[in-house]
Amino acid sequence: MNDNTQPIKLACPTCQKKIFWSDEFPHRPFCSERCKLIDLGEWANENHRIAGEDASAQNDELEDR
């Protein structure tokens, strides 16, 4: 990165705190290890999901063949 380029400013996905995409924030896009772990817990509890067909339904279809 040259001296004329400003780091990207973004909001932490968990708490919305404003941070810069720089080495000052090693947990980016999260502001802290705590926010990173909160987000991981949300995925583990299936509170966050990627849209699409359920993988178990796809496996059932393959077994029926």
C-alpha cells in the first residue's frame, strides 16, 4: 500500500464498531477476538445460514437412486 492510499473503513459485522482494514485490527473484518467468536457461535448454532437447498435433502435424493 502506498502513502496516498487510505485503508478501507468498515463496520464490524457483530457490533457495528467502525474499524479500518489494516494490521491494527488483526481480527478483521471483526473489531476483536470476542466479536469473531460471537459470530462463530452464531454459525455453529445455525442462526446464520447460506441460502440454498438443505444438504441432507440432497443426500436423500442421491440414496434413492
